[in-house]
Amino acid sequence: MSLQGKTAVITGSNSGIGLGIARELAKQGAHVVLNSFTDRDEDHALAADIAAEFGVDAKYVAADMSKGDDCRRLISESGACDILINNAGIQHVAPIQDFPTAKWDAIIAINLTSAFHTTAAALEGMREKGWGRVINIASAHGLTASPYKSAYVAAKHGIVGMTKVVALETAQEPITANAICPGYVLTPLVESQIPETMKEYDMDRETVIKEVLLKRQPSKEFATTEQLGGTAAFLCSDAAAQITGTTISVDGGWTAL
């Protein structure tokens, strides 16, 4: 499979899942546009490293996904957007009665509304080129729920629903829209939480991973950013041309329960 000549724009991609997907798409020959809300030397260095490693064009565009104008500017400044990966997201955990309104608003804006803006901005270019892929990074929480995660679960269910709408609106065009629903993924953020969780539960690392972090993930193994990148790359392939409007779970059996 080759994605040479295609440009992928990945929101929230200076670390974790987004960066893993960007690297895999670059490995397949796609030019990539990285994004987050910061504008640091190390952000631009990430893009330079990908360009050097994979021999593709890569750049970093700072844009705040909580702001609609920034979301749309990201697409315009990217120059092209054949593949749109809506990945940006944040989380907050609290009971509904205690959930801060500002946190609710931010989670809905970044996890859901940003994808509306980027997709709306990207579709015209995809139609002009006669090819496009919209891939939304949802979650197991786009298909099921957990206590204390009202905003996140609402946003991820919303992104699954919006994916289906985009798929129907583009069904007779060479454009597809799908959602990937990861379970727990071993990102630097999750890795950093393990030592504190070990202290909290007085458990060793392996027990904390299997009994606490992966309690709802039957495989008892984290998904990896490389696996999510591979799933995204598959959805960009010709083999996936008739896969649209659906979800692909990468969750070790979580949503099979």
C-alpha cells in the first residue's frame, strides 16, 4: 500500500495516538501535517524528524481545537487535506452534579465540535480531488459508557453519530468516513500515570495494569499507537473503499462484553 501524493492532517498529533498515526501514514508515503495548540520548537522539530525519517513533506501547524476559526484555519494552512484524522481530545472525570461547566464545554468543543469544523472545511478539497478519507478517533466510550465521564462519553458518542452522517452525505463519492474506537492505549500520558496508581493501590506495575487500568479490557493488554496507525492506514487503502459509516474497535474485546 502506498499513500504517496496524499496529505494527511492529524489534529492533536504532537504526542500519543495522533503522533503514532502520523508516523504510520508517513511510513506509507503520505505527507503529514501535525497539530496541537502549542507552538514550540520541539513541535516543529517533530515534523522535521518525520520528514527526514520517511522522506515525506511534514509540517506543524499550531491551532486551538477549542476554537472553530482555528479548526478551519488548520485545514486552509495545511495546503491540502486528502486524509483528515480528527484525534484531538481532552478528559475530565467527575460526577455529573460536580462536573464543572467549563470542563464540559471544553471537552465537547475539542472532542466533538472541532471535528465538525475540520470536516466541513476539508470536504470541498476532497471532492475537488475526487478522493478523501475522514477518520475520527472515537473511543470504546463512543459505544459504551463509564461513570464520571459524562462529557467524554457524550462527545465520543457524538463523534460516532457524526461519522455516520458524513458517510451518508458522501456515500456516492470516493470519500469514506469511519471512526476508530480504541480502548486503553499505552501513550506517554498513560505511562506517566502508572507509578502514582501503583502507590494509590499498593500494587506492583503488572497488577495495576491488569487489575486497575485494564479492568474492562479483556485482553489485559494495551493497544499501541502503532496498531492504531496501522488501522488508520488500512482505512486509507483501496481495500477499505467500501468501508464507510462504521466503527472499528481496537479495544482488546472491551465492547464485546
